[in-house]
Amino acid sequence: MVTAIIATILTIAIIAAVALLVYMLVRRRSQGEFIKKSDVEHINTLNIGNDKSLRRRGPQGAHSHIRVNASEANMAKPSDKMSSRFGVFGIAISAVFGVLVAKAWSMQLLESERYASASENNLYTSMSIPASRGRIFDRNGVPLVKNRFIQTVLADSEVADDKRTVKRLSTVLGVPESVIAQRIKDESAGAQSKRTVASDVRLRDVAYISEHSDAFPGVSIEEIAEREYPYGALAAHALGYTRAATEEDVEEANDGRSIELTDVIGKSGLEYYYDDVLAGDKGTRRMMVDASGNIVCIVDEISSTQGSDIITTIDAHAQFVTDELLAQTVAPFGDIGTGKGVSACVVALDVTDGSVVVMSSYPTFDPSSLDDSNIWELYMKDESHAPFVNRAINGQYAPASTFKAFTSMAGLNYGYATYGSTWTCTGEWDGFGSGDVQRCWDNYGHGTLDLHDGIVNSCDVVFYEIAKAFFDHGPDGSGELSQTALQEYLSKFRFGETTGIDLAGEYSGLIPTPEWKAKQWRNVPSEAIWRGGDYSNMIIGQGDVLVTPLQLACAYGAIATGDIMRPHLLKEIHNSVGDVVFEAQPEVVASLDVDEDHLAYVRRALHDMIPAHEDLASHFVEYNLDAAAKSGTAEHTDKKDDAWFAAYAPFDDPKYVAVCIVEQGGGGSDIAGPIVAKVLGTLLGEQVEPGAGLGYINGSSGNSIAIEFTGNTRRQD
Amino acid sequence: MPLPEIDSMTSAQAAGAYNSNKKPPKFFQVVFWPLAVACILLVGYGLLICWSATDTDPKYSFMRQLLGVALGLVVMALMWAYDYRKLSDMYIVMLVVSVVLILSPHLPVIGVTRSGATSWINVGMQIQPGEFAKITIILFCAGVLSKYGGRLDDLGEYVKVIGLMLIPFVCIMTQPDLGTGLVYLFISATTLFMAGAKVRYMVLTLLVLVVGIVFIFVIDEFLKYTTEDGTTEYHLLKQYQRARLFVFMNQDNASSDAESYNLRQAMIAIGSGGLFGKGIGSSTQSSLGFLPEAPTDFIFCVLAEELGFVGVVFLLALYGCLIGFSIFIARRCSNLFGMLIVCGIVGMWLFQILENIGMCIGLMPITGIPLPFVSYGSSFMIVNFAALGLIGSVYSHASKVGKGI
């Protein structure tokens, strides 16, 4: 910059200096010549130049002389006197042309490349072509998520203030002006991103807007691949949903994945977990643009590669039956509270390989309805009971009596229960002598019974006694055991840790320990002490114990097979040309390190549990199931009981395990049992044609009616 | 479209002028052929570039430019036929006409103000009378200075002449139009120098001018005020004029404002032309709108981009011929008045070429001065033809043939 100015100044200075020099030289020479000129001419010029009287008369006087001069001395030209000035003039002219040519030469020949690339930068712009996302199928190839290409009218946020454009859009699209203005102001897709004015627009209207783009400043039309969900909310929590990327998404994008604000990315479920697989590779389009950014022509194009398809382990038929069943159970008339409970969840696994065949959670959402901002508002309210929460992995509940299958084995393991032990249940128990009487669910008492019958009848007193044995042998008693001996045994079934399913944000549940309790109650020292009651609560799956339905399903699967499997939803990945590029292999997380005899004993007890309960048994008979099961009813002081049921079948050659919880649903056998029977029955029953009999699952209404709670009714396990 | 008044007016006069010539001179002898050929090539070349620049932009009409050339030819013929020597006494009339022309946009009904300058009048078509005043100012300067017979060495007379010459400049600054004002000043300076004004006086005038400019800046600092929207505005040199000046002074600084954007795009257009250019009609900088005002102020960029360095040299060569042959005519002219007319015209062209091309290549500050015979705009096209007509008149009426008229 400074050099440019200096160069310019120097050039001007040199030109001026040369001009002056030449002028001096020429003048000196012409003065010399002047005297040699002929007398006539000499006098003439002197007359004009030096006659003071003439000059005093002013220009008019001088003028008359010129005339005379011109006509008399034709050959004496006025320019002769000025030859030196003509010389200077000529040099100045040459200098001007010289400078212009020199600068043009330097720009067009020396620096031409730099300017040419600047010109190209002006001219060309590249745009990435979004790749359409891969599809998602069930285990039999039934499409659960597809793509649909729609014409969408987008507008910059400023367009909302442009009344004329809004009016024109309204006329063309047939949507009221106020609605258009409201859609443009909607920031739900991000403050910076373009706002959707109308999607799925008729091609005729698209053509009209494209052809009259001058009349629609800030409005653009894009073909957008929209996710299509043929069965609505079917398996919505497992599949997840997609949204336009936000600024945070762009910043936090993984290495090797470039996310732009206009991209649609997975936000939950498999869509989120396998986003990289589904996203595909973007193409690029190089275009020539004019100064206003309008595309003049497309120079070249590298087309995008469609994302890979995902084959999930979900069985669409069973999933559909389950989703519908849960909706029927919780909200048969649309709103929560018109049926049983406030929410429900079913997880069913293939125990042989850990694949998740059913993952159903209610209330649920329809992923195709999420463009409507009202839905978000509705689902964020408490009374909607959180439809976005996947209760299979993010619902943590007290497992209640379903836990007895594991705690009974702990008792057998430490010898506090043997095949021959018997206990007498009177309906109430105060083994610790604290005066705080704990009750069996059957307040009239079960009489004398052994461990097998204790499991079959789910007698709490039997388990209180076992808990007391743990306490008595612990540090507060004989000191043979540590305070965490029971917890350590339970950890063989991997409670208190995540299962490792291929979904993000899974919860780990909780197995309370003295350490945990001390930390939890650090501000209330009186409560922070590990007591006998903590054992007796834990052993019946109450108190502070928390599990997710998926954890419980995995643990019951382990009882069935002896192996803890890693649950998974991904079965295969097919690339865009249809080749299988990945196939999930069964993964044994751990083999159960328990006594085989004890395991067989508990299995037998679980198997005998169903026939012992007549109403429950009828449901299993209906589906011709030979299952092993355990019910559970988690008690709350301030709301209705949670109904639990866990079962696997067939008993001899286990194939599927299913777990159900109906939150605030009531008794486990009554409410959750029939659901599990139907799920297992569907899975093991007659195989239907893939895709046959499937229907549309609706998202939940978002409304609820408060459930009546009239104190602790008599629990029925 | 109704025929513009200016059209019918000049045609009528043309007819009258030809009728009054009882003995028309032989055509081949009144024309100085080298100049004529150079002009024909220049006008053709200019029209080609103008066509290329206006072709993609519906805002401009090439037919209008052709109309300007046609009107220009008529005006040129009139001027050519007219004996310029009859005008030598009429310098006061010329001054008055100039002032009237320059001030006419201030008239209530016909005056037009566009982008802050009251420079146009609307008489059926929009014309810029300030452009036409260039001709009358040339005649005025030549008329005044020829009275001194080639020696202006009395300080009193010199100051008087300078005072008269400043009148049109002061008038044009009321529009305001600094660019055209500078053309007036350059015409005055050229004729002053060629009329034999004492060099010492002229140097002194230059010094006074420099001091005056510095003084304007200093005074402005005291007079500046803050406008309603919070920006500082000056009284004497407006913000946009300052901006142009400052952009010129640091042209390489990446700056996003409009003035430096224009300059950057202009330089990109020229530089990317290379040796042979991108071809006629293939410019990307102007046809895709990166270069603003391409057919008018920045038409040189269109030429340089489409035809490259070769095209630029060809244009400058044609200008060189135009100016060179004009000077030849001035040199052989038998009276001072005619010589000064030609010198004034050469001064006008030279300054316009220097300023217009200079601003495109970043040597001069940006002003809206058109490129002779090339830029879009019929007013200036007519002025150029009128100037050619005057040169022709000087040539033919000084030659043996011309003497007979």
C-alpha cells in the first residue's frame, strides 16, 4: 500500500521533472533562435506582446490586431512562439499515455494470475448436495423409516418484515398472511437457519416462485428429503427422530463428519446413535454465480452417496402388537388416566443373541408430527408424562418382587437358604426387633413354606429372614460378611451398570451400598446409617434399588441361558448399493458365575409360579406358552403401585425374555402379566408375513387425567 | 417514443446551415483524413464495447447510444461548417451561456436531482447540461486568452482571467459535481498554459490551490457537525468525496465499503483480462454484476477484461492518434483563437482519459467522469462530436479552402 503511493508520487515527480527540464532546454534554444527571426515577424510579435497602450485597452484592442495579423502574415502561425510549450504539452501527453500503458501492462501481464483467481473467486461458488439418509428396516426387511422427497419453500427470517413478499407468498401458496409471517418468525429450527414457509408444495407453485424470483427476495426453494414413518409412532423411541442441525451440533460434529446448518441429523434413538452410518456422503456442486448470488449455471457436480441402510433387530409385528397393547392399557380413550397406570414399557430380547425384538414405551410420539411446534410445547408439559423418554433405558424403577429371583440365589449361595429351609409367615415380621413392623403382601400370612414356595408365592417374610441372615453375619453381627456381600452377588447380574445397548444416554440403575447411603444422606446423619432395614428392603427389590426394564430383561435372560448378553438393536448395515457391510455378532458380556444347581432351582420355582396363579396362568395357556416368570408390585407411599412382570419362554429351550412395567398400574400379575404373555405369545406364535397386519401407531395425546389414589390398597404380587 | 426536442431542434438548424452555404467546399479537402479515420475507428470501437457492456443489462439501451452518435454527427457537421472565427469576440456570451447551462438543473420544473447531485434537466430526455458547457467553456477560454496575443505576463490581467475562469467551476460546485468541475479547471489550465501565461504565475496558482485544499480540510474540521443518525458530516467536502479520496490512497487495504469494493472489482476486471482478454461479450465481472456502472464510468474495465492488454493498447493508440492529429491541427492553425480551441479540446480529452482510466486502474481517485467516445451516455457523446466539429472547423477555415468561405 505504502509502496503504491510512493510509486505514484515518484512517477508524477519524475514526469514533472522531465517536463520542466525539457521546457527549460527548449525555451533557452528558442530564445536563441528568436533574435535570428526576420524583422517583420519580430516587430509583429513585439507589437502584440509589448505594446503597453494596446494592452491597457484590454482584450478587445488586442483582438483587432490578431485579425490583421492573421490576414497579413499568413505564414506566421501563433504556435511558432509556443513551440516550447507545445513540446511540454506533448511530453505531458506522452507521460499520461506512458503511465496508463505501464500500469495496464503491470496489471494485465505481470499480475494477471492474481486478478484472474480473484475473478474466479467472485464467479464460482460450491454448494454441498445433501445426501439422503439411509433407511431403517425391521429384522425381516419391513421398512420402518423411509425417505420422501418434497418441495419446500424456505425464507430468510427478514422476510417476515417484508409485507409485500409475505402477501405474494400468501397468494401463491393459499396460506393466510398471518400464518406465513408466524412460520417465518418460528425459531424452533434455530435462529440462523432458513425458515420453512411451506413444505410439500405443489410443483406448479414451485415453478411460479422460481420463475418470479425477483418478486420473492429472500425466498428459496429446496427439494428436501423428509423422513417418512409408514407406521407413525411404531418403535419411536428405538428409532428416534431427526431434526435440522443446530449451531451446537455443527460445533460438536465428530471428526470426518461435516455438519452444516441446513443438514438434517439424528437427534435420538438409532437415528442419533448411527447418524454417521445413516448420513451418507455429501456431494458438491460448483456453480457460476452473479454479483447478487444468483446461480447462472452449474459448472460441475459430484453427486452425493446415499447413507447406508440399517436393519434393526426389531420384529415389526410384535412391536406393533406391543405398542398398541400399551396404548390400549394406559390410554384406551386417548388420554393417560383413562386406563391403567400413567406409563408403560415393554422390552423383549432374544436371549440367544441379545437382540432387542421389542422395545416399546408409552406415552410415545409420532416422529412425523415434530415439525409442529405445538407438539413440542404439549410434550414438555408434566401432564404429558414425558413422551420423549425411552423408559426401557431411561426409566428407573424399584424392581420389587421381580428381584427375588436374584436375591433368592444370593441366599442359596451364602447358605442362608437351603433347599430344605422353611419359614413361617404370619403376615407381619419384626425380625430386627425395632418395633417397625414389616408386612408380607399377604397380610393373613402364608403359613409355613420353603424357598421354592416363597418364590412362587412371593412371600416377603421368607426374604426378610434371609435379609436378617445377611445382617446377622455382617459387621453388625458375627462379622463373617462385609456389608456389601449381597450387593456383590447381585452385581453378577450386572445391576447398577449400563447394559451397553447401542442407544445413547442409557441409565445404570442403582444398587444401594453403605457408602452410597452415607453420601446420599450426608446432610442428614441420622439417615446415613446402614441398617438391617436396608437389607430387608433391598432383598424384596424395594427401598433404594433402581433398575431399568432393559437391565431386568438382560438379567432374566441370564437366568434363562446362564449368559449375560449385550443387548443390541443393530442387526445389519447395508450400503447404498445393497451390500451387507456389517453384521452384528452376539456378544456375551459375562457368563453367570453362579452355582448351576441354584440356577436350576430358581428356574423351577419361576416355572411353577405361573400355574400357581389361576388368572395369570389362563393368559399363558391362551398362547400355549411354557414360561418361567416372576411378578412384582412396587409400592409407593403417595401413589399407586407399579406393576412388574418378567418372563422367558419356552422354559426348556429359552428363546425370548420379556419384561413389562406399568407405572402406577396396580398388581404385577393382574396388569403386567397378561401383557408379557401376549408379547411372548406373539413372538413365539405363528409367524406372519413380514409387514402384514401392521397399522399406524399414533403419538400420545399429551393430556392426562389424574389417577385416583386412595391409600395403600392390599398389594397382590 | 416521441422524438426528443433536442433532436428536432438541431435538425432544423442543420438544414438552415447547409442552405445558407452558397458554395459548398469540396468535401475531400475540408476533412483532415488521418484524424477522420482515427475518429471513425474510435467511435466504432467504442460502440462495440458499449454494445458488449449494455447487452446484458436491461437498464441501458444500446439504441440510445446509437441515437447519441447520430445526433453527434449532426452537431459535428454543423460545427464543421460554421466558421469558428465568428465566435472569437463572443467570450462573454460563451461565459453567460456556460453559467446558464450549468445552473439550469436548479430550475424548478425541468431540474432533476439524482444520487445527491442536481446535474440533469429533463426536456423529453434527461440530459446533463454541464457536459455541453464544456464546449462553451473551451470557446470562452480560447476567446479570452486569444486577446492577449500569446503573452499573459501582467499579474493583474492574469488574476482577472483566472477569476473569470473560476466562475463555471464555482457554478458546477453548486450541483455539486467535482468531476466535471475538475474537467473545467483542466481545460482552463491547458489553454492558459498554451496561451503563454507566465509559468511563474501558473506555479503560484498551483501553490495557492494546494494551500486552498489544505485550508478546506482544516476549515471543514471546524465546520463538521453530527447528523441525526449519528455520523459526522462535513460542509465543504462531503463524506462520500472523502471516502473516494481515502480509498484511492489505500487501495490495497481490504475494506468492505462500497467505494473500495468498486475499485477492487474494477481492478479484478482489468487484471483478469490478461494479454488477449476473455473475448467480446465474455466478461464475467461486468455481465454478472460484480462491476457496478459498467457501461458508464467503468467501461474501460469491460474493454480491458474482454480484449485484454492488446485491446487497451489499441484504444490508447487511437486516443494517441486523436490527440496527436488534433495537436497537429493546432500547430498549423493560423490564429491563436483556433489554436487555443483545439488545445482546450485536447486538454479536456486528455484529462478525461487520464481520470477515467486512471481511476479504473487505481491511479486516480474515483470520480464519475466518462471515457470519450466509449462510455454510455448521449450527452457526452454529442459533446465529443461537437468538439470534433470545432477541430474540423479550425482545420477547414484555416486551410486555403477554408479561407474562401
